[in-house]
Amino acid sequence: MAISSRRFDQVFVTAVSGLLIAGSSLLILSGPPSDPRGHMAMVPAPDGGLSSQVTDPGSDAADALVPENSQLPTEFISSNSTGKPPQLLVEPVTIRRVPVGDSEIESAWMQASSDACEFIPPNEPFEISRPIPFLTNNDRRQAARRRPIPAIRQHVLSVGLQMSRQEEQSLPALGRSSITDYIHRHYVTIQARIQHEPVSGLVYLHHRPLAATMQFSGSRLTQEFTETVGKSMHDFRGLGIWLNPDEEVRPENLRTLVLAHRYMASQLGVTQTRAKPVYELMFIRARSRNENARRGHRTRTSSSNEFKDDSTGDLQLHTFVTTKGRRLLHHIASDTSLHSSQQCGINAMIEFTAFAHGAYPTESVVVDIPVRSSATFSKEKLDRFAQQQGWTGGFEHLSQLLDAIINREIPSD
């Protein structure tokens, strides 16, 4: 008897919990906290008991956890007749130092539990390229309490899964074909929310990432999230929008997103009871297309689609991820046209370590995370470049560092 593919959305659980990328020096948040979303909640388990489960940041259960007087997301007030620049009504979640050490990134990741990936509803287009008021179910519910900010959403990273031939052959016979079929047909898209101030036309990034499950072929609509996939998405969190120490909180400065992810890494193939948690970083840099043209750079990054910025021209998103415990930084190559996991920005090699009813997987560890990058840089090289600029560390001026990589001012390893 075959296991339904829906049940094997759980294949992505720990896998996605071991794929996306995350964290690195002290974390300083500016402004009030964002909506407390994505909390752990006690929900009925299949056996009639209670199980700990991560709620969808856009679900009714999550909404019930939010106090009515909680702080609301960022909004901008349009410029008035005096010609003054737009002012912030509510401070966004920002970060002015990147957590580097193991304990620092772990602490930052834990504090960002309310800013885990927000779910894109099923049967939606792959991307939204024109600003609309609602991107998620949560947006619709929040509209009664605040003016919605028009936004688009754009793909920034694809995450696929793979297994070794030996691991595939070791799967339970009852569910083997369903498991491998699901892995070969699906991937996760991580997306950025780009907010569009309706009067001034200024655009800026939101600090909370979005996520959806997609098929490599067939339907180009988003797939339904299962509770298991939602749980894995809780490990992928937005830390804030980057600001240099001397920068003001202004829309044009809110264009570098810092995210963190935790996954369980296999230690030489041991079981998950001995697996080690690993924290990595992900950066999304939004840049003016005019800046790319002036530098003579023709990007082939994962976010090659542009959106209109009435103040500075077309913008492009560039995606960066770290690996090897934040020792390497990768500029992700184009992954907008996908036919298999080998073309994904990240194609994680996984092993399943636990099965329910001896048939379908419930837990896994990551054996390796191959990254499809256009350029790779060691932390030591980035630190040397920073010293040449008079900075104390590679991430002290994050936006400038990422721009230098995009402009090819730093040779790749």
C-alpha cells in the first residue's frame, strides 16, 4: 500500500530544518518588537493527547496568541507639502551588528522566534510582481487594526533535497517510492517581502521572510503547507533589517535583510541523538539596477527579477548564504528556472533517522549542504578586505561589503 504524497510533506520537515541558512557578534534590535508570531502551541495530537507544534505565522491559532495591544509592523507616513522626507510611524526591526560567535547567534536565533517564515497560502502565483495589500492570511486579519502596506514578494532562495543511493535503498519498503518521488518533485522557495509606500513610491524590505512549497514541474502555484513543514519553517528566522552604526532609520536604508537558520548536522552518519545544531546566516541585498549598470555588472544572482523603485530606478535582490559554521560566504547563482534539486540554490543531502509506523519519516539530519554559488569567500578574506577599508570586521559595514562582492571588488576563493 502506497503512502500518500501529502504525508510525505514531512520529508521536508527536518530537511528544510537543515537547509536554509543562518547566523553570525552582538545582536542589537532597534525599535519595538514585531508581532509575536510563530509561537509553539499545544494542539491535539492524533492519539487524542497534546503535541507541541509550531503555528503558521498566518494562522488563526497564531493570531490568537497575539495580544491586542502588541506592537504592529513597520509603516511609513508619506511626505507632506513641506517636502520633508517620509517619517517612520513605527520603528522597524533593525540590526546593527551581526552575531558572530556560536552563543551569540544561538541567542539571536532564539529571540527571533516570533519572526519565523510566514506562510504563503496555497494556490497562489510563484511570485507577486505588482504591489497588493495582502500577501498572506495574516495580512488580511491585521487589516482591521492597521492600514495595509502594499507589497510584492520575490523569490530569493530555492531549497531542494537529495539522498544517497545507499540511503534510498535503506528506506522502509512500504514507503520508499513515495518518499523518493516527493523529494524529486518538490522544493521550498524562500521569498522576501518588498513593501511599497503608496504615495512617495519608496520601497523597502520587511524583516520577516516568506516561504512556500513548489513543484519542479506541473503546477506553478504554491502548494498547501502541512503542520510538519510549518514546524521546519520555524527554524528559519528574520533577525532584522541591517543599518550601519551611523545610518538613520529611513526607507532607502532598509535594503539589507539579515536572517538566521538552525539545522541538525549529522556527525559522521551518527543518529540524531548525537547530531549537532549548526547556525548559519543569510543576507538579502536590494540594489538599484542603475548602480549595477554604472559598475558594468550584469548580475546572475538568484533574484534576477526587478521591481520598480520610483525614487532610484529598478531594484534587484542579491542572495548570500553562509556554510561551514559561518566560515564561508556564498553569492547564490541564478535559480529562478528549476527542473530538479540539482539546480536549487541549496541542495541538501539528508538522512532520515526516525520513522512513524515504520513507514514514513519523522526526523532527519543533514549530511552535507552543497550550494550553487557564483562566488565564494572565506571569512578571513572578508576580514582582510574590511581592514583595508578601515573597518574592524567583515560584517561591520554589511551593505558596503555585499556591494563590494556584487561589484566584484573582492576576488572569489
